[in-house]
Amino acid sequence: MSGADRRARLVAALNETGLDGVYVTTLVNVRYLTGFTGSNGSLLVPRDGPAVFFTDGRYRDQADHELPDVEHVIARDLSGEAAARMTGDTWALETHTASVDTHARLSHLVDGPALVSAGRLVESLREVKDEAEVAALRSACDISTRALEGLLDGRLVGRTERVVARDLENRMFELGAEAIAFETILASGANTAIPHHAPSDRVLGDGELLKIDFGARVDGYHADCTRTVVLGRADDWQREIYSAVRASQAAGLETLREGVPVADANAAARASLDSAGWLHAFTTGLGHGVGLEIHEDPFVAASHTGKLTSRNVLTMEPGIYVPGHGGVRIEDTVLVTRGAPEVLTTMTKDLLEIG
């Protein structure tokens, strides 16, 4: 789907609301609607008429290349230029990301139309991925899992968390990643009980858990995957919590189907942990959408009132964290379909004992 197609979807949404247009200032939403990858830009999308893109002189050539089908306005004062083009009765702003000062200035500059919140209008469109987005996500997930498989083929005991994390990231770059999706979480031993542990100079030891939460980025789209392994032979307690997490994830994955309430996915995974006696040790969120952002709508939570839609892409990542002892997380990036969900991070989830 092209930027023009995505903007047409946004205009259709505007027609349903009666708004005269929306001023898009959230950069990731601007990229979604236009393909622009620079650090300063905004987009005016009227209900009637063509969209207009605003940026500064640094990005003149880049805009010509990335947005050949959209009118460009090159200026220092993007908001001022946009305000001058807002006509009609009511325009929407992305108030969830715009600063208070930006909102106040636009309110002062706009002559006539009322300004209202756009809510998460563009984000709601981004929840349903098109073919190009799914292809980029598949590639990012494939690079990620191949990099981890290669890492685990080598000797890890005796190396530091930090060195192993950099090794994994370098492998992703060598396989074609444009960037890492987020700062790699790599934890060993008791550090595995810390959900978002930053790699340290701690040396990996025999018999310990090793938890790796990582991902590659391709064409702006993020992979998100976690695997937990044992460095050597697993103890009974490690097997117990691993088995409980894997069963919980399987229960959650089974619900990731079109038409299923998002809250049901949350409930299924948590019920599995509860029946195993480990729900008290699950202290993080269960899952989230992934795409142009590593964390985006929809978020898997009891408070979510909507239903899953085909081509949602989100994670399922239950875990057990026992402070001072260790923890396990298993996470996949998943494509929702009309039938069984498609797991994009295809690496095995058997408990691996790495020699």
C-alpha cells in the first residue's frame, strides 16, 4: 500500500467524523502517511483536497525523493504555514504528542476553525498492517532469529553480558538489519529476574539462565523476540518455571485470532500462569503491537475494550521473575489472521541447554 493509499484511508476516517482535516505532527505518523524519514516534518491532510507536507531546508532534496506525489512547503515555521491553510469549521490536532506550547500557538494562529483532538486516529490505521509492512516485519524477524541461532552455536560461558549482546547485534547488522530495534536486553544468572536488565560486565557462568530480548529493524519496522536458555544442564527449578512460561505463552498465542477480544488474550495467558502457581511472579505487560514503533497499539491488557483484527502484528511475552534467583521470558512477534496466528519469530521454544 502506498502513502497515497494510506492517506486515502485517513480521509475516509475524516469523512466519518465530519472533521475538515487533521494536522499530523507525530513523526512516525508522518512517515506512515508519506514515507518521509527525516527528523522534522508535518503533514496537513484535508478532507477535501490534496495533502501538504511541511519541512525545513535541510530536507528539501530528501522530500523530493521520498514524497514525489505530495506538495512540499519549505519553511522554518511549520506550524505557522500549516495554520494559514486550515479553513472550514473544525480541524484535528495530535494533542497526545504535541507540546502544550505547540497547541497554544496553533490555537492563536488559526483564524476561524475550531481545533479539537485527533485522538489516536492515525495510530488506529497503523494497527492493521499492509503487505509492504508485513514483508518488512517478516524480514526483521528472520534476521533476528538467524542472528540468535548463530550466536547460540558458539561458546558463551566465560564471556560478559555486554560482549555477548554486542556480538548478537553485530550479527544482525551482518545479516542486513538497518539498525537494532531497541537496546538489547541480555541477562544472566540472577540478573534474569530483572525484566529490562541492561547488559553489564558480569561474566556468564555454567548452569545459569540466559535471557535475551532483542530485535532487528528493517525499512523502519521492528522485530521483538525473547528466548531464555540454560548455559549447561538445567536444574529442576529452571525447568519448572520455563515450562510454566511456555504453557502460558501457548495459551495466549491460541487466542490471537481475528474477532477475539484483546482482553481475552490477556486473560488466557494469565490464567495459565495462575494455574501453575506463578502468576504472582509475572510483573510486566503481556504484549504490544509492533511496527514503525517497537511499542504501539494494540496493547494486550485487561483494560483493552477492542477486538483483534486480521493483520494486527503484536507480541506475546509472558514471564516469571524471581528476585535474587532468576527469571524466564518467552516472546514472539505474531501476525493475526482469520485462522491460527502466524508466529514470525520462528526460532524453537524448546528449552535449550547450551554447552
